[in-house]
Amino acid sequence: GPLGETVVAVHGGQARVLASPCENQTCVAAGEIHSHGQWVACLPNAVFLRIEGKTREDELDGSTW
């Protein structure tokens, strides 16, 4: 990204931002994503991670309160 290197780990069907040069580190604090449609963004460094693919039949695709 424009600020420097963002380190991303992908392992065992999960992804997370391990390190980023941004000041607030919200992307690192977000933790792991593992389900279809989940995402993590480091807006200051213009990095965006998103899980793509088909939703499993037993997986919820929405909920409401």
C-alpha cells in the first residue's frame, strides 16, 4: 500500500492482517476472518481482504434483531 508493507496470513481457511504501517492498527485488531462475505480493511494503506466463494447450505447468509 501507499504507507508501506501490510503483512497478511492465510492458513487453515482463515485470513488476518498480522502487521500494518497504519497508525490505529484497527485492521490488526479485527482478528481472523473465515466465512463467506467477511472482510477486513486497512483504509490508510489501501488494503482490503474479503472471503469469496459460495455459501454453504448450512451457513446463515443473514440475520436480524
